[in-house]
Amino acid sequence: MSKIINSNNKIFIFIGSPGSGKGSLAKLCVKHFGWEHFAMGDVCRFHVVQKTDYAKQMDFLLRAGKLIPDDLIVSMADSWLQDWVNRDSSLILDGYPRTLIQAKTLSKILSELKVVEPVVVNFIVKDKTVVKRLSDGRLTCSNSKCGRIYSLAQGTSIRPKNDNFCDECNSSLVNRNDDANVNVIRKRIKVYHENVIPILEFYKKYGIRILTLDVEKNLEDVFIDFKRVCFNDNN
């Protein structure tokens, strides 16, 4: 029989456009709370680097800036969740689900695993802010096991100490091809908007708790707001 998760643990689904800061906030939660972080983008890139069977099916689509087919995403996520449920930790799902099919399948998976209902965190940010963030010096750690995201934009709170190397693992920082091209960025945002409306409607229909988070602010203020809305933390 599947393990029933500790009632004190929670599953948070971070929903937001590319560049909205889901990964950066998730890493702060991992650091401060010891939570687990499932980032679908990192998982996809890991498979590509490792040249797995999944990678053979994903590589062309990733290069074109397209979404990975639902069946592949669900398969990778299901495998990871089957392993996670035996550990005692809250969990952040970052970049999953991205389509209505994935959201419905995820609900079925969580029900079968007998875990608590998730809390959806909806990241609110203007499209023009996202374009600026992604096109204005966004860098990613080249180490697939780290994958920390930085920005060289003016006034950013996630600028690396050294513009060329990761603060965490000292690996080189790279500019992902899909972040450098403004047209690709706008295409990714358009696809996101087309998919997010039915996902949110699905969760509203079934009474899943949805929190909204203003992520136009700097990361430290976003983290304070996140703690407040999730835990009524006024510190």
C-alpha cells in the first residue's frame, strides 16, 4: 500500500510564466525549509545531457522551444513522485503541470499515492517584465545537478558574485538559447497563457486552494510574501 504522507507536509504547485521566478523562490524554500524541489525543466535538461531514452524524444522539441508531449512529461513526473512519496518532506512542483491533461493526470497520481491535496501558487507578473528578465542577461549554471538561475539585469537580487561562475558550485554560467532569443521568449509566454487558464479553472472547480503571489518585486520581498500567505508569517 502507498505511504500516507505526514500531515504536516504539503505539496506546492508553482504556476507562472517562464522567467517569473519559480525556480529562484523554490531554491530559497529548499535552503530555509529543507523542502524538495521538482523542476521539470531541470529534469528535461538532465535527460538531454545524459542522453537517455527520454532525451531522444525530447531533444528536437527543446531545440525548437516547444513543449514536451504530455505522455513523456507525465511518465517522468510519475517516476519521480513514486520515489518522493517514501521520503518525509514537503514538495514544490515547478513547471509541472503545464497543461490541463498534465493537471488532471497529476491529481490522479496524487490520489493513488494517498497524499494531501496540493496548494497552487499562482505567480503574477507582467509579460514585459518577463521578456526583460529573460533577454537581459539571464544566466544558468551549466552543472545539470545544480541549475541555479542568475540575472545580470540592473537592480536584480539574483546577480552572481562573479558574472562567469555559479556561487553554489563554481561551474560556468551559460545563456540558454531559448532565453537569448526574444521571439522565442514571446512564443513561450504565449503558449503559457494558452495553457494556464484551463489549469486554474480545473483547480478552482475542484476546490483546490489557489494563492496569488506578486512577483514583480525583488526575490527577498517575494519570499517574505510567500511565507506570509502560506504560514501567516508576519516576520
